Amino acid sequence: MQKKSTKKGTYRSGAYVLALAASTLLASTLGSVSAGASTTVNLKMTTVGTEPGLTQVISNYEKAHPGVRITVTAIPSNNYQSTLLTELRGGNGPDIMFVWGGYGNPMAVGELASAGYLARLNNQPWVPTLSSTGKSVVDINGAVLALPMNYEVVSFFYNKMAFQKAHVTPPASFAQLVGDCAALNKVGITPIDEGNEVGYINTLIPAIFADDYVYWKDPTFYQSLAAGKVSLANSALWRQGIKVGNEDYAQLFKDHCFEPNSTATTDTESVAAVASGHAGMNAMLTEFEDYHADNPKGSFGSFEPGLTGSPKSVVLTMDPSFLLAVNAHSHYETQAEAFLSYLAQPVQAGYLSRLSEDIPSVRVNGFRMPQLFQGLSSLINKDQEGYYFSSYSKSPQTKTVWIAEAEDIATGTATPQQATAAVVKTLNG
């Protein structure tokens, strides 16, 4: 999944400045593993686009390790996979590279592992700090092959003033969500303004409900995926989850929960509608400061509605956003792994996650949850998390087809049954 293309200026608070100062202090106190070396180790690192704060963190690391230089090449997402695969096949790939989790595309860890391109990282000190879900998309048959630095949250976000005007609270079940829609409509507020003109956004709500369903029925489902005990292709539970997700999504349209012609609304317009209070909520893969940027005086929150009102029927859907792996054929594998371990330390992990407006995958003591995500804290603390389906899918067509079918549900040109049949058909590739 990719982030919105309309990202506003990066938000920086006093907390960021303190984190940066702490990062600099920590770097200055670290001993140089390469001091005195006769030659400089030149680590090459390739990322998709630029990562906020990475330049500063690298500068701190180089000051503490005079014998190490790190050069970052940022490649646009549309060219990244083909460029990196060509380099890897030619034997001149970078030492450190951005990768995807699971099996969803040619640069995902599962695919790269089968070709022998990734170094095994099981003995690195940050591995025990990963949540079980965070580990699941980088652990292939017992081999941890990448550091998942942070993840984006796929959740419902809402305007607290709009909810107060309608006398509703964040719903804990699907039935309560439908009830909130009716109450918001009654006071002239669009319940959900979703921004379905942007392709992947069409799948967010169906995926949330699908994740909730499989977690409700089997809380160990995601760990089973990671262990290879089950796959999306052979799981009857996941097929039923797709069905439930599509049916519930269609039901929200029948209950007049969405803005008219939602497929003509962009993500930026959706966030602006919620920020202004013209809409009550949306489901987004969001940069958390966008709502406040549109309405600095506004008050916003987050929730996952679940299906039944039971805490056991809700899981936080996430998408890994910054994963780094080490080239198994690097001449500087040890130094590359040392740098990843530095990035996974609490100061660096917290700093980079906040600047990226994400949540760290490594457990960072003292990391202050952004206010917008407070409603999700209990799920994060209890490790009730599951990744967006594309992280586990071995068929690239599944995401593409589900986007198209969910859009057809939104426009009324496909029934949930038709959409489900089309998506299920792709699971086997």
C-alpha cells in the first residue's frame, strides 16, 4: 500500500527536537567500531523516496563511526522494484535496501528470500523487541530477514465535535457504527466521507472488517500465517473474512453512511471534510497531523469498530511502511547489520517514527502515542494487531482486483457476492 500523495509539510514539535537532541547525544557517546581503520567502509542504502529524519540519523551515526560512510539513493516507487531487482541480479545491489513484508510483490521478503538475496538477522538485538505481528511479515520459515521500523495505522478517525453534536460515541460494534450513521445524518452531518477516488482507499473498510472477522474467529490466525501453517489461498476462514468485509461495506452504503458519489472524492477532500466537521469520520491510512493541519483548533480521535462489541472481535489493521533488509552478498554485511541495530534503538526508532507520522514496530519504552491514536492504544499494547492483507498475499492480483471490486460496490455496479467471488478467484495466483 502507498501513502497519500498529498502529504503536507512535516510536523515538528518540541518532542521531536528533544528526540533529535537525545539521538545526537547518544551517537556522540557510542564508540567507533571502525576508528583507526585504514580504509573507509562505504555502505550503500536504497530507499523508496525519502524517509523524514534519516539524513540526520545517518549523520549522527557517521560522527560516532568515522570509518563508516552511508550513501542513500532514493528511487521513486514506480521504478523501485524493477531497478533493485536488476541490480541484485547483476550482483551490484546495495548493502541495505527497502523491502516489503510478506510475499506481495517481487521486492517482498518472501520473494527475495527464495532467491537468496537477504541476510538472516535472527541474532540481532532488536529481534526480541518486535511485536509478534511486526515479526510476522519479516519472518520467513524461521528466518528474520528485515527490520520493520514502523507501520501505518488503518483505522477510523473521527471529529469529536461532530460526534458530540450528534450525541454519539465511537462505536464498539458494526451495529453501533450503523446507529452512529443515522444519528449523524439526523443533524445534517455526513457520517463517513471516504475519498474513494483514490484506488486503495476502497479496500480499507472491507479489509478492516475482514481482519476483525478472522481475528474474532481465530486470534492466532496471523501467527499461523507467519509460521506457514496456513496461507490466504488455502484458508476458508480468510475467504469468509473477505465475504464479511464486502457485505458489511455494502451495508454501510445501504444505510446511507457515505457522502454522495464517494468515488469522486479524494483522500485530501475526505480529511478536510472530517477536519471541518462537515463529516463525522473516515477510514484512512493516514498521516496523523493532516486533520490538525486542516483545523488546528479541532479535536480528533480514532477507533476500530469491531463486529460484535466484544474486545475479542477487533484487531488493529496496520501496514508496514519502512522495512530494511541487508543484502546477503554485501561485502560489508556486518557493518550493515550494525547500522540497522542502531536504527532499532529507542531514540532512533521513536524519532524516525514520529517524523514519518507512524508507530514504531520495535517496542520503544517511553514512546508517546500521538493523540490521534489514543483510541487504539489498548489494541497496540495487547498486540491485537494484524497487517493489511497485501502483506501476506502471494498473489499481486488480489489487491488490484479487490480495489476494483470494492469500487464497484461503492458505485452499486457489483453485489458483495460478485465482488467476493472475483477476489477469492485471485488467491491462488
